[in-house]
Amino acid sequence: MIHNILVKYNNTVTDKDSFAKEVEILFCDLVGTVPGVNEVVVRKNCIDRPNRYDLMISIDMDKNALDSYDNSSVHKKWKKDYASYLESKAIFDFEDRG
């Protein structure tokens, strides 16, 4: 399963590149620490328009690893420390059938 988190920054994020790098470092800690998490890819949006999301975090994980991810220290830190920087976010999960 691919767990995607689409993120729209609020106006307090002035250095989007640094913020994205910080998020990438945080989420890459999932691999090897949360069983069933196989890969994390963080992608920055290349078009800066008001109607675009700024960042997409894609987590390749076993479907049954979602609860472990939800309870992980990374996810808790994301929710606690980064929520104040987000205007909105959307979650989209899908199974990669190749």
C-alpha cells in the first residue's frame, strides 16, 4: 500500500525547501524502525500557486503496518510539532498493483 500525505503549508513557512528537507529527514526514520514500512519518498511541488499543495509524503508500507505507523514516534512528532505549519492536508491510500 502507498500512504500519501498531501500538505499545504500556511503562511508561517517561508523557506519551503528547508521545511521539506526537515520533513524528509523526519519521515525517513520510519524505514527500519517501523515494521512493514518499506520506503519513504518526499516530493516538493514544482509549481508555486495558491491552489496547489506544497509537499507529498509517500510511504510504501504493508497494509497491516498502518496501525504501527499511526502509533510511531515519527507520526506522533509530525502531528505534534508540524500541525501548526499546515493550512491543510489530505490523505490518500492506494494499493500498488504494478
